[in-house]
Amino acid sequence: MRGSTALAFFAIALCPSSAFAGSSALGTVTNLTTQTGAMFFTTSGTRSSPPACATVPSRWVVSATTTSDQALIATILSAQAQGRQVQVLGTGTCSISADTETAAFVVVPLP
């Protein structure tokens, strides 16, 4: 019983960081900016639940340091080039830039 209780507590303790993640409604990528090791982008989708640190409206950032980050950037660039809509889900943190939420997922709906 104690093991189950401890496991449940541990699982709940992990939830708050994702529970407060920001997201956007479907919208197009409206701006792209690169800096050393990162890409910033904005979307036209309505933003909801941004963390307090995300003071720049509708802007997100993605690191370019890992292959998974680079795949996320490729998805964003492809959607932007094709004029496709995207939906963004953030990490709930501003770990790359102090005023911009880090993007965790980008969804490009199929036509």
C-alpha cells in the first residue's frame, strides 16, 4: 500500500509543469526569427494559458541543438512554407528565452 501511495504522489508531483503549459488555437506561422541555437516564431492562433514568464504575445521558441528540436523546426518551416495552419503546445516554461515559452509540440492537421 505504501508503494502505491508513494507512486501516486510521485505521478501527481510530475503533473503541474505540463498542467500549466500554454497552447494556441489553429493559426498560421506569421513570423520566424533565428538566433544562435534557437528559432523564435509567432502564430495567428489565439493563445491560452501562457506561463507568467511569456510576456511576448503569440511568440514561441524552439532550441536547435538536438535532432528532435531540429525536426520540430522542420515541421514549423514546412507548415509556414505551405501556408498550413498549426497548433502549438508549450512546455509551460521559458527555458530558452526569459520572455518566450518553449514549444513542446506543433500539430499540423491533415487537409
